[in-house]
Amino acid sequence: MKPVLLIVDDEIRVLSALRRALRKEGYEILTASTPQQALALLDEREIDAILSDHKMPGMTGLQILGEARRRRPGAARLLISGWPEAVQQRDLDALGVQVLIPKPWDDADLKAELRSALR
Amino acid sequence: MAQPAPVRIVLLGPPGAPESATLGALSRLGAEVGVEPVASASAAGARALESEVDLIVTDPGVRASELRALLDRVRDEGPPVVVVLDRDDDALAMDWFRRGAADCVAARSADEALAVAALDVIRRHRASRERRLAERRIASLRRTTRNIIQNIHGALLVVDGACRVSYANAPAEDLLGEPRGSLVGRVATRWFAGDAADTPLRRTLEKGERFRGAELLVERSDGQRIPVAIFCGPMRDEQGRDLGAVAILQDLSEMRRLQRQLFQSEKMASIGQLAAGVAHEINNPAGFIDANLFQMEEYVADLRRLWRRARGLESAARSALATGAEGLEALRSELGAWRAEADELDADFVLEDLGKAIRESREGSERIRHIVQDLRTFARPDGSQRVWADVNQCVDSTANIVWSLMKHAVELHKDYGELPALLCHPGQLKQVFMNLLMNAYQAVVARVGDSGELGRIAIETRRVGDQIVVSVQDQGIGIAPEALARVFDPFYSTREVGAGTGLGLSTAFHLVSAHGGRIEAESREGAGSTFRVLLPATPAGPGS
């Protein structure tokens, strides 16, 4: 079984680039561009890891990861943000978020973080 | 009453004759008369000019040449000279009168005549000396007053009832750019821009109005325009009769320059606040462009591998063509390898996705270009000339910049009405809209926090009569009534120190005033605020 990765970003070009970057990593990749889509997928599917953008209309990435912890406690939680300075470390710790990845991201780092989160 | 000063007489006698009859006669004039004998005309003249001598008397024994020298010396400035002659000689006396003697007395009758002549001459001399002193005092007072007025820090202008200049100091001449002494008699309103009948000077003359720092524009004959503050009021004499008006003009150019600097730094401060949001907005496309480039590099490596297979296939095909059946086996194997390679790297997908990655990346770089361009047009200071601009465009480009910062917390509604072109400083108007939008955003954030809830901000533009109205309405925390009364005061801020300059709204107010408009604020605590910018439409649009 391929591990299932859910990527959440309000920017569909970012979703497309992330999907492209992770093409050969052997994941089944699901994407959501709104919080509603993300929550629906969390309910419908077994998910092994969730990678979410932070600043989005409607819900922040931290809120989505909080929901993910409630609905899919086993899934690894990763946050990605173009404004990482605005995220407090204690909020990450409180939600058990493994890692905060800055945008623009380094492909090799991103792949390594996902691999270790899914180990 | 002050005691009259003792009478001082200088007696010029022949050298070596101190005990003359004249000295005796003068000594008998009384105790309050001091007599100082001297032996030469030059000594007598020097004494007379340097101290307060009332009278010079010359002894009959003095030589005519000495006497002439003395009279010449004291003629204009010095005390009167009474000449004592050794005999009654009208012709001689007339001669000395002509040379400037105040009186001539014969030695024979010296006692009585000398006393009468001396006292009379002294009285006349003292009276004229006092007059001279008074005149000197008046002249000195006039000089002092003139120095004060000329050196006062401010241009002083006095006009008569017909608004003609009756007095102007040097700073006034400099400020109005006119040569020294050329202002008197000219109508003062000629130097002020706008309706002459409505200048403060005219209103002072006609209605007695006073002005304290009213601002107006001086238009000099060399074409220079200088902003000034005028302080003026009616000028009246002790009886309350109108004499005209007196005005002090203060050059505001330097203050205006500092104000412009302040406004520009306020703008830079708000750009600083924006920077984080803008960085975020740029990091998104930068992120996917970067990732796409990385991926495209891998695609190119894959395609290069496939191309190498194609070359192998090509040479196998050539040798098969040359050798016939023998080469077919090798060709078959190369073809199999090529197909396997193409399937393994999913060549169809790679080619299609490569095109997609390029298109998406180009769209991303276009977006970065737009963001940077918006930011640059916003940061650029306006020139000194107003230009025709579309207010809707100013509002929209500003909203686009701020959007990146606020989109996670705000639901933005834009409703732009049709507006006439406006002759304005577009950069200043953008700064005003930026301030209003940033305040609205902060009010919304203060209410919704990080809850993920969105607060509404509505931008509306309308033409109402001959005014352009831009309103920014937020569903933020609102402003308490006592704070609302002070929102346009400089440095007034309810935010914590460091969270804002406290100059945003006061700057906005100034910039809108400079366009002849005003800002209105309305607010309900807990419900939100509305700020309305009202700008008078420019009377004639471009090309009309």
C-alpha cells in the first residue's frame, strides 16, 4: 500500500508544483485548495500525512492540523508557510506538528522531512 | 525741580595775563559761575567741544588771528562766543558778528554789559542745546525702531485703507521678491494668489476681521509661489481711527518641506508593515517556480537519456539499411531498449508536464512582477505637479497591495462607481487609501483574531454631485466616541507603542485637505467604522 499524503494550500499552482516534486516518492497524493475540501478528505480517507499551508482564508493551517489530529490522530502533521516568522513555536508544539517548512522550499529537504515523518 | 546746572565759562586770554579785568568781571557774576582761563584758541576750542561749556569769552588782549581761529572752530557745534573789545568800535564789532561772535562788549563797560550779554547768550544757547539733544534722542529712537522692524523675524507689511503698502520691512521685500524700497504705494493684493477681494488683508480692511496664521500663496513677479501664513488685523490710532491694516507674513516653505518628508516617512513606515505580507505573497509563486525549475531539470535529464537511446536506435537503423537482414536483430534490440526507457520514465507525461510546468512558472513570475510594480508605484513620491488620474485605479492598486496582508482575515468587497478623472497627486491619494485600508484591517483583526473567521471590509466609490466619494467600511472593533474625536490628531494612537506611527490618519487628513477635500469618520464600538474621503471633482476633465 502506498502511503497517502494530503496537501492543503489555497494556491493551486503550489499544489501542482508539490505534486510534481513528489511524483517519484511513491505516495498517493490528495490535494485540497479549501479548508472544506481538506476536512471532507480527512473524513473520507485513511491519511498517513498531512502537509498544510498556514495563511489561508477561512481557516489557518494550524487549525486544519488541529482538526487532523482530532479526526486522524495517526497522521503525521507538517506545516508549510511563506511567512514562517508569523508562526509561534509553542503553537506547533501544542499541536504536535513535526516540522515547519518555509516557502520557497528546498525539494530535497521537503522529501527528507516527509520520509522521516512517514517512517 | 532739577537744579539748573552751574554755568561754565571758558575765558580765552593773552598768554601770561591771567589777572585780566575781564576775569575779574566774570568772577563777580556769582558763585554758580565757574570760569576756566585758557591761553590759546585751540585749547579753548577743544575744551568747548569736549565738555558742556556754556560760553566762551575772549579777553581784549587776544590777538585777532587767535580769535578768528576760535570762531571758525566753534562756529557750527560749539558754545556762543562773546568778544570783549578794548574800545567801543561798531565797525570792528560788526566784523566779529559776521565771523560768528554772539555778542561784542567794550572793555570799559565790561562789568555790567558783560553780565547782561553773558546771561542772555547763555539762555539762548542752553535752549538750543536742549532742542538739539531732543532731536538727537528722537532720531536715535527712530533708528532703534527701524532696526527692530527691519530685523524682526517675519515680513511686516502695513497697508492703508486702499490696501496700498505704506510700510514694508526688508524681510517683506525679500519674501515678495521685490527690490529694496519698491513696495510703498503698490496695492498689496497683487502678490497673493486667488480672489483679490477675498484675501485676508481686504477682509481686515473691509470687515475688521483678524487672521492668525491663515494660509495663502504668495505669487512673486519672478513666478515663484511661496506658501505663507498671514497674521493680520486692523491698525488704529489712540483715538480708534482706522489707519489701515498691519500684517506679518511667515514663509512656510521650510515647514512644508519637513511636512512632506514626514508624510513620506509615514508612507515608508506603512510599507514596512506591508513588507511581511508582500513577502508572503511573493514567496508563494517563488516557491512553486523554484520547485518547478528543480523538477524541469529532472525532466530534461530524463529526456536526454531518452535522446541517447534514440541516437542508438538511429545508428542501428542505418546499419540495418546498409547490411540488410544481418542488422535487423540489433535494430530490434535497440528498439526494445528505447521503448523500455520511454515507458520507464513516462515520456508522454514528462513532455506534457514539462509544458505545464513552464506555463505555470511563467504565470508565477508575472505575478511577482505585478506585486513589485504595485509596490514601486506606491512607494514612489509624487512630482510637484498634479496629474490626471483615475481614482478607482488608485483605490484598486492600493487594495491589491494590502490584500496580500489581509486576505487570511478579511472578506473584501469592492464596488466602484463611474468617476470623472481627477487632477491630483495619485501617490498621495494611494497613501490615504492605504492608511484607511490598513486601519480597517487592523480593526478587523482586533475582532476576529486568529479564529479563522473573516471580517468584512467594503470599499465603495461614487460620484455625488461635484464630489468624488471613496468610503472604506469595516466590521472591526469600532472606535470609542472619545477616541473618534481625536483620530486625526498627529501621534494619537490606541495601538501599543511600535504598532503604528500614530500619523496615518493625520497624514491622510492633511493630504486630503491639500486636495481641497475632507475625511469623515463614523463608528460604533463593537460594530465597525466607516471612513469617507470626499474630494471635489476637478471642474474640467482632460480634453474637455
